[in-house]
Amino acid sequence: RHYDDLVAENEKLKKELEGYIGLESVKKEVESLINLVSIQKLRKEGFDNISVATMYKAEQIEAYPVKGATLSFFRESTPLGTAGCVKNAAADIRESFLVVSGDTVCDFALGGIMAKPKKSGAAISVVCTRVSTPTEYGTVFVDNGFISAFVEKPSWRRTLTNLVNTGIYVIDPIIRDMIGEGEQDFAHDLFPKLLSLG
């Protein structure tokens, strides 16, 4: 299915969750846990230890029932950003791990995604897809299988590709350790740093 169709399904899921959580709109930290399109999918694909970063409405998120998986919650007292929260939640992980951003919906085979970096030897892999509205996402430029540039939510005038970052990554602890302290973002902090290193 097309990524845009999955976003529509995600909106339906949010509406269902509003009744449980009692919010008019489901905030991004709720999405962190309840993109159950992702959480339940992870469980079905054999991921049974799942770390979740929370902040806004953390109690409600942490109370949401998820069967068949061990969830560990990492509550932020101040925002750590997309990469900073991963560094915090994955601090004790000693092998490559999967990151699924809280606002990501997908029907990719996540277990298969884990196997690809092992074959290539990559320290980080970014899962990309093609969309009809690239201005709503971070676009990705690829050269010989390697990412050469990112443009975050470009205007139509600056849009040169419809290949976008899905917010799904496989990260080696070496990369996690390169994430700076405090609030850190993948698109604005980590990726430019990695690209500058070649």
C-alpha cells in the first residue's frame, strides 16, 4: 500500500484512541506508544522488548494495555528531541536496534529491515519510501546506495525527489554514542553530523 494511505489509517486509529485516553487530539507522545500500527506490528514480528519515550500525558500512555510485549518507558522531564530520546531510551543496548518514530505508520516488514544493515555493514540505515506529497516529509537523496543529502520538508520549489525518510532506522550503538547531549534531532543534528564525516 502507498504510504499516504497508511497515514489515513493512522488518523482512524487516533480517533479510536481518543475515547480511551480522553483527548480531543492525540499528541505526538501518544503516537509514540500507540502508533499501534507499529507497536502491535513489532510484537507480531518478534520484537518483544520495546522501549518507548514519553513526556506529554505520560501516565495515560504508560497505562495503555499492550499484550504480548515488554514495554519499557523512558519519561522525559524536558524534551530531548527525536534523536535525544533515542539516546536516552537505548543507553544500555549493546547491539544494533530498530527505531520507529512515534508519528510513523508503515506496513514494511520490520524484521527484514533489521537484517539489511548486517549484510551491508552499515552503522545506520534509514528506511525510505516514495510519496506523492514530499513537502510534508524529510526528503532523501541517495547516491550509489548511500544517502548524500537530506532536505527537511522542502517547498515544492526545492523538491527534487519524492523519496522520503519514514522515521524508521536501524542504529548501531556507535551511532547512538555520537548523538549529542540534551535536545537532539535526527534531521537537524545527527544526520548533518554524519554527512559531514562522509
